[in-house]
Amino acid sequence: MLILLMARHGRHHTIMPSNVNYRANIWALKEENCSHVLVTTACGSLREEIQPGDLIMIDQFIDRTTKRHYTLYDGQCSTLPGVCHIPMAEPFCTKTREVLIEIAKKLGLQCHSKGTMITIEGPRFSSRAESLMFRSWGADVINMTTVPEVILAKEAGMSYASIAMATDYDCWKEHEETVSVDKVLKTLKENANKATSILLTAIPLIGSMEWTDTLHTLKTTVQCSVILPKQ
């Protein structure tokens, strides 16, 4: 079993969210025949019940980004001709999410089994008005990296699942310290072992499971979503 590690922001966090080359990252994993993409992401909580330090196995997203490349099928690559209208009703791999949720439960970790992630452009944090608006839209957590990563992974036919960790309450919550880099890093440092524990247990388990049907479905979905140019 081949395991690849990738730091999307660079080893020393020198790449801001909008400048991450998400397409290159996903393509590199595809070229290495990766079947699964397990990611971790820091996020702000938009819900009282999702407390800093909690984990969330997100199952939906809302896209508020504007400057990113959202598809591998952009007409520039002869290897991937056509236009891909990939379905996004279920963006994250259900089977992989279930594995991660079950492991988190067995480890006794505070884990929310679903949640809607709203991805903003960044690198700034939200205004209070925006944070309140996102809550009214039904978003549960907020970050800067889920989109377009999850979309590209689906186009590449890979199982994608995300372990999100709440580091703060963004800025919507009254009488609560608003989000800051110091607060985010402090919470991450104190709780990073949670995601690590899940991954160390999940990777060998996923490697031992049968994924033929799941991966076939993902591949077929992509094939049925591409409209090829007329000859």
C-alpha cells in the first residue's frame, strides 16, 4: 500500500489558500494511482454545539470562492478532453466518511458525524455580518480550502473525505473571543493528535477493505459526466 503525504500550503505554510495549486496536487495524486484522499482542515465553528477542539466529518459544502480553478477539464489538457459536469449532490465519499466516524467513536473523540462547510476565498477572516449570514444559510463550519479540492478529487475518480477541526467560533458569537491566527494555532497544537490518531487507525483499515465497487462507481460517474467535443 502506497501512502503519500502532502502539505497543501507548503511545508512552512507559505502558500495562501487562493494560491494553492489544487489541480496540480490532485493530479499528482492521481498520477500515483491514489484511490483515497484523506484530508485535515482547520475551520471556524458557526454552531454553538460545535466547540473548539471538536472534529467534524463534513458531508456538504457551500462555495464562496471566486478566484480558483474548479475543474481538471478546462480544455487545456489533451489527456482530459471535453467538459465535465460532475454531480455534487454527495461531494464526500460516504463509505470513507463512515470509516472515519466509526474510528473517532471508538477512540472516544468528540466528533460530529456531518456538517456543511462554507469555503471562503480568504486569506482574511469573515466580518461579523458575513459570519451571521453564513449561519443563516445553514453552514455549520467555515474554512478556506475545501473548495475546489473536493470537486477536483471527484473529477479524478478518487474517494475524498475530510476531517475538520473546529479551532474557534469565527466572529458571530457574542462574548466570545473572535478568531485570530494565535487562537487557531493554539487550538490546533493542543488537538492535532486527535486527527493523527484517526488517520493512523484509518489508513491500514481502509487498505484492508474492498473498494472495487466504490471506485468503479466514482470512475463511471466521471465518464458519464464528460461531454466530449464533436469531431
